[in-house]
Amino acid sequence: MSQAVEAVDTPPPSAATAPAEDPAELAARYGLSVSGARPTLAAYVGQLWQRRHFITAFATAKLTAQYSQAKLGQVWQVATPLLNAAVYYFIFGVLMNTKHNVPDYVPFLVTGVFVWTFTQSSIMAGTRAISGNLGLVRALHFPRAALPVSFALQQLQQLLFSMCALVVILLCFGVPPALSWFLVLPVLLLQFVFNTGVALVMARMGARTPDIAQLMPFLLRTWMYTSGVMWSIDKVLKNQHLPHVVHVLLSANPAAVYIDLMRFALIDSFHRGQLPPHVWAIAAGWALLAGVGGFIYFWKAEETYGRG
């Protein structure tokens, strides 16, 4: 009787000694993967390219809806930067007389305001790209980089509207069309890559610490005042005995580089001598550094967005 009980309680030798199968091997056998795992960088780029139509449509929809509640509607896309330029002209051009010895000051100022607004708005929108769209991030599966990229594209579309007004201003103030106007295209391309890269960096930081969005207006305002939006960096540096490092920092400032390149392309009185040495190499370097570096920095935290 005791032998029978012992036989019943003892498990079969094969079941007791069989090793448990490794979960990784089991998942590989049936084609399973970790939910929300970060894809490889190459796969991530491919996923983003596959959703290029979504990125474009999302950017266009955001731009259209931006002023949908205003009576003037899309007129504000041009009116807003023009009003900003008018305020800066009164304060800096008239009261502070920064227009002294700056030829074509109104085209000079409006170009600076429009180009700076492109960078400022892209970075601000990128900062809130994840934290401000958590419902979309948590509900749908897509590469999260699509959001900051689409916001930067939205601001590029906004700038193109503003550029139409800028052309009218240039013609009204006697600036003739020239072949150099075609340089606007590579300048916009480099600036868009730079803005998108910085927007990606700020999107990751803003997703982790949403309070950064409250700090950014102060940082961007400081950056604007050092970027020659309302005044000529070239003339200030000539008239001030500043350390060499200050000259380098002001001249290589990426926002100032793209602003001055746009002025050089559009305004015939803005000469090549007012540009820093190797300006195109600097512009391309900033675009490459911000674009590639920002994209990789954002991708490394892909699996964390929308969690917590």
C-alpha cells in the first residue's frame, strides 16, 4: 500500500527533469516581439518614411486649424509676423535708432523677424510635441518623431505664407529681384533641418519635464536678442572692442547665420562682406549636427514616450 502511494506522489522523471524553454527562444520561434520596444535606427527611419503622408497631412491640418476661430482666419498667418516687425521697428529702429547706417532697414528687419519666427515657433512647438499630444501618443502606434517633424513642417508652411508678404515688402522698398533670390531654397532647407533637429531634442526633454515649455520663451527671447534680428551684428562688432570669443559666438550663432544668409539672398545692399567666413559651411554644419544628433537623441527614448 505504501509503495502505491509513493508511486502516485512521485512525478514522472521526464516531467521533473525537463528544462524550461528560454522565453527569448520561444518568442523568436513564433515571431513575437516586446510590445513598444525601440526599433533599430534604420527601421525607425523606414517607419517614419512610410508615414510621410501622415506627417504632411497632420502639419497642413494643424496650420489650417491654427486660426480657425478668428474672423480673419488665415490672414493672421501673415499679419502676426508683420505686426511683430512693426513693433520691433518702432522700439529698435525709431526709439533706439538701430536703423542708423543700415541700408534698407525695413526689409532688413522684416527678413530677420520672419526667419527668426520660423526657428522660434518650431522649437516651441517641438517642446510640446509629445507632452501636448499624449492622447494621440497613447492611442496609436507610430514613430513618435513624426510629431516634432510635422510641427516643424507646419512652421515651414507658415513661413512660406510670410515669404509672399516679404517679397511684396522688398519690391515696395525698391529692392529689385535678382538671381540671388534662388539662394532662399538652400537656406530654407538647411534651416528646416536645423529647426527639426532642435525640435526633436526639445520634444524628448519636454516629454520628460513638461515645465521646460514654461522656461523656453525666456531662453528664446534671449537668443533672439543675440541673433541680430533687429540690429546688424557686423556693424556692432566693428564699433565695439569685444573679446574675440564674443565675435566668434555671435558670428557662428546658428540663428544669426540663417538670418544673414537670407538677407544676403534677398537684399542687394546686404553684401558678402557682412557674412562671417565660411558661412555656408557653418550653416551646413549646424544643420547636420542638429538634424542627425537630434534625431538619434529622440530615437533613443522612443519606448518611453507616453508612459508614466
